[in-house]
Amino acid sequence: MERVVIVGAGFAGLRAARALRDTPVDVTIIDRHNYQTFQPLLYQVATAGLNVADVAFPVRGVLRRYRNCRFLSGEVTSVDHSAGLVGLSDGGAVAFDVLIVAAGARAAYFGVPGAEEHSFALYALTDAVRLRNHVLRCFEAADADPQLAAAGALTFVVVGGGPTGVEMAGALVEVIEGVLRKDFPRTDARAARVVLVEMRDVVLPPFGPRSQKHALKALRQRGVEILFGEKVAEVTPTVLRLVSGAEIATRTVIWAAGVQSSSLADVLGAEQTQGGRVVVDADLSLPGHPNVFVVGDMAAAAAPDGSLYPQLAQVAIQAGEHVAQQAIRRLRGRDGEPFIYKDKGIMATIGRRSAVTELPSGIHLAGTIGWLSWLFLHLLYLVGFRNRLSVLLNWAWSYVARERGPRLILEIANDAERRKL
């Protein structure tokens, strides 16, 4: 059978595999992790709202239902178009007739000095656990030495007022006010601050004015300090410096200012746009290589009006289904069909009983009803019944008891310490 190789087991990669499950092709999914991460809920792991296992699902647990699919744990480091081979970091190679690249994105630091070294991104499970560890350590340290609070140990700065930044800031305030204040009665939790830094003059830039106004009001009511029109000049272990000259003493900078394409984009040998997104043809194939498709956050897929589709989970899901169909068309010698994204709306949550939802029909939901719609949709897109049930029970318990789950400081071994097999 013809060989279809999918690089990346995220939203786009797994949806492409699902669409190919009943076709006469041999499918191989390659990913360095053996699980799929539900990235929209990573901030809840970082703020002790959910367990790690609640937002991840084993890839092999999905693929065992697809008889023509197999999973390969590895990291792709090269693509040989002429030979039809992808090279792996361990020296191995996998042959393909059709290649689907869905390796996702990573944090973009825009050349800000110290940002990558001294801030916390939130794009992987290990990022979420690392941030949770750090936040809890800050409170432990301030409890042992109250003077550290005045030095910024309990000041948490979120850079970026998009959906990730807004959700993170709202969740941090909730866990501090509702849980950590009770966990650390000897620590003056009133000294804790959550500061949101945004270079524009609004939060949630992708949303309309009504949603932006609601989110801003909800954040301020919860105690989030918001600095508009500010750019970060430098991040150090103890200070965040702004271009305006202002400085914030802090030990915690959470970077939610934007993303760039996976580094795999550099080995494809293709034109890239700002942020490293790979330029693709209308059917999402690589120009000059009709048997190679790029999807998800990596792809600079253009809408009919010429604008680029947003880097959203829904775009990745629909693109994954589309390229699966195009892969079969290519193998049968037929031309590709253009990808058209069907907008299903956008949403973001600010916290307990507060969220905004905008639907393409013009319907706008905010407050409790927006929050309930956010809860339902995220439960719907989680992989696995066990994960859905666990998340639902955690959310219900947190809502009723006003508590949080795993407030654990877990040490993560360095990958270099793993025993070689």
C-alpha cells in the first residue's frame, strides 16, 4: 500500500489519521511524545485545576482502533523530498509517498533579551507542570521568609492579552484568592499580585468590542492589574523591564505574547511568512511538492480574501480532515481541492462564571451562559471518555467546594538523565 506519514500527533495530525482510517493506505504517525495534549486546558494544569492526565491521551490508545495506522516515537530532523524520506534524530528514516506535516508551534519571544531564558511558556505538559511547581515554590518561599513578597516573589506577570493570557491571569487570581490564601494562612496573600501586560489598548484582540469590554471588566473585578500600551524590553530572574522605563519586581513572567512555527518548518525548504509559518498552496500542499502538505499552526493558509487563517484548534482540525482527502486524491493522480475554513466561532474564559463566546451568526454570549458554552465545548473536544468524565468531575468539585486539585510540586527529570535503551 502507499505510505502516508504524518508528523505530529496534535489536533491536525490525529484528525488526518482518523479520516484515513478506512482507506487503502499505510499510515505512520511520528511524534516525540506518545500522547496528545489538549493545549487549551494547559493553563488549568498550571494553576492546579486539573491533573496532567486529564488533558493528555495516549496516541496508541487512539490509533489501536485504526487498523492501517501505526505510531512511531521519534523526532523528525530532516525531509528528503527527492527520495521520499523523513530523517529521525536517532539516525533512522521513514519512507513516504505522501507527507503531512503538523508539528504545531512554539512560543515566539520576538528577540526580547532574557525572555526565553527567564519566562514560562505554556505549550506542553512539562511547561504546565514546571509553572505549577514554580508558583507553589514562590508561596512556600514567601511563607518561610515574608520579606520575599515585597521583593516580587508573589508578583505574577502575564505578558500578552490574547485568549491564553486572559485565561491564565483569571485562573491565577482564582487559585490565589480561593485556595492558596487558605493553604498559607501565615503568608500575607494580599501582597500577591497578578499583572497583565499588553502592547495594545485592548484585551482579546481577536474578539469584538463587547467581548473585550466584558473581559476587561471581569479581570479588573477579580483584581488583575492591567498595563496597556506597554512592551517588554527585558526579562531577568528578578525584574521585568518595560520599554517605557517602568520595572516590575517579579520572579514569575508567563509568556503568552505569541507563537511561531515549529522549527521543522526550517527543514522543509519552503518560503515562510512572519512567525515562520510555511507558505502553502490553496489545497495546503507545499509549492513544488504536491505530495507534501503542511497544516495546523505551521501553515500560512490563506482565506479567499487573502488573509491568513488564525492559528486555532478548529482550523487545525478542519485542515487535518481536508489534507487526508487530498492525500488520497494525489495518490489517485487527481488535482487537489482548495481548503475553505468554516468558522465555528471563538471563545475565551476569564474565570468562574465568566467567559465570552462569539458565533459566526452574530450571536454573542457572555457571563454565565458564555462560561457554560465554553465548558461544554471543551468537554466535547477532549479525547477519551475517561478524560471527559474526570474533567467534568474536577470542574464540578471546584465549583461547589471552591477548591483546587493537585497542588503538588513534582520534580521533572531532565531528558538527558533517561537511561538509553
